[in-house]
Amino acid sequence: MILTVTLNAAIDKRYVVEEFKVGEVNRVKECAYTPGGKGLNVSKPAAIAGAEVVATGFVGGHAGNYIEDSLKAFGVKSDFYHLEAESRSCINIWDEKNCVQTEFLEPGFTVTEEEFEGFQKKFRELVKDADVVAMSGSVPKGLDGTAYQKLVQIVKEAGKKVILDTSGTLLEMGIEACPSMIKPNIDEIRMLTGKTCDRMEDMIEAAKEIHKRGVEIVAVSLGGDGSLAVCDEGVFRAVVPKIDAVNTVGCGDSMIAGFALGFAEGLGVEETLRKASAISAAAALREETGFFVKEDMERLYPQITIEKIG
């Protein structure tokens, strides 16, 4: 079972308008509501790929109930810690005429120290049945930079694999607990190491430095140029075929889902990287965030090459 953690879950609302006009009434042509948050964008593709997935984190109020109900359609089971306050909404406005996207991200509720302690108690029980834990995204108000560090420690104490995908202080403090894997972008690698990473060689050396701190796999997305994975076995690069991407939002989360699947299935680094790359590329072919079609993934899978470069 793959356990995903979304501490700041939301209802993602996508509005399509002909032309977004500030200060005027805008008529919405199309709208779509989906359960959102980076962790849930890991949950959905992992479930599509056939894994048993349980989603946890914080939800609250009627909006929280909606998030849980909506996950059923994706085959994702829910076991959240419930609060009285309403879960947040995140609004994405797509301007058809100008091809411009505008986002409004609500901050969400505040979590108290007692509530976080209650969640940790629930989390310890959920981890017992998990093969892999993937925790992603921001945290609610009230939680500090140690939030993920504490959760990673719980998973490590249980002897399970744990993937951490976050940023800033949460990432900086989280890696002190030595998660099994992280997927930093170039800016995050620069923050963690102080290196400029202007060349591929510099990026690899920076990833190796993080790996030496106790992170088993440091995966780095290179966008259309594929990705890197630095681990004990060496440095591997995934090269993906050229595709006509429709929506790249959430492709990093789909890649995390692929790594979680590879870990759960006991695959080696090369096959895990190939699976993660195929799912991420397949997700880019679809308009919906956190979604892919198996046929796309299966078609792309043999076209992905894995090179050992160090």
C-alpha cells in the first residue's frame, strides 16, 4: 500500500473564461472541481497505475467531506484527520483569448500543536500497513519547519521507505531526518548546497553532496530534458522522447507516484526511474492535473532510455 500525505489539501477549482477582465463581471464558460494538493496529485496517478493508495493529512468542514468523496472516483481511499474549520479552495482561471492562467490560493485553516499531535498518533498507525509513504507540498498555518522532519522520523522508525517533496525550510529541515528520496528542483538544490548549478556537472555534484547526507535517492527533474537520479549505484539519467505536452502542471507529482510504485514493487533504480519518467510524460499529454492514461504510459515506456553517467 502507498500512503500519501497532504497536510494542506484543497478543492481545486478551474474556471475557463473567454477573456479575464480585472474589475468586471466575468462569465465562466466551463468549471471543474477536483481534490487538490500535491500529495493528492501523487495519490491519483498511483491509483490509476493500479496501486492500493490511502490518502491522509488534514481536512475540515463540508469542503473536507467533498475532498474525501471526490477521491473515491479515482480509487483512492481516505483516512484524514478531521478539523472543524473548512478546507481551503484554490482557484485557477484560464483566459482562452490571451492563453493566460491566473491563480488564487487560499491559505487554509490553522492547525494547533494538539491537533498535529493527534495526527501523528493516527499517522503512526497508518504507516504500519504502508510499503511506501509519499509526503508532498506545503503545510497549514500553525506548523513549523519541523513538521515533515517529525513525520519522516516516524516512517524511518517503522522501517519503511519515505519520499519527501517540499521546499524551503520544510525541505531543509526534512532532509535532516534522511528521507529515502527527495525530488528538488534546481533552485532547491542551490538552496541546500549553496552551489550555482549552472552546468550539468555542478548539478550532479550538488546532488551527490545531498546524497552523502543520508538521502538514498536524489532525483532531479530536467523538464523536457528528462531527469537525473543520484544514489549508491551511481548517477542515472532518463531521456524521454519529444512529446506535445498539453499540461505540465503536476507532472512532478506524477513522477513521485512512479517512484513510489517502483519502491512498492521492489524495482531497481533504473526501472523505477523509467516507470516514473513514463508516468510523468503520460501525465503531460492530458489536460487534467494528476491524471494519465495507461495506454500513453505503456506506449512511452519503451521509448525512455536510462543512461548511467557516473
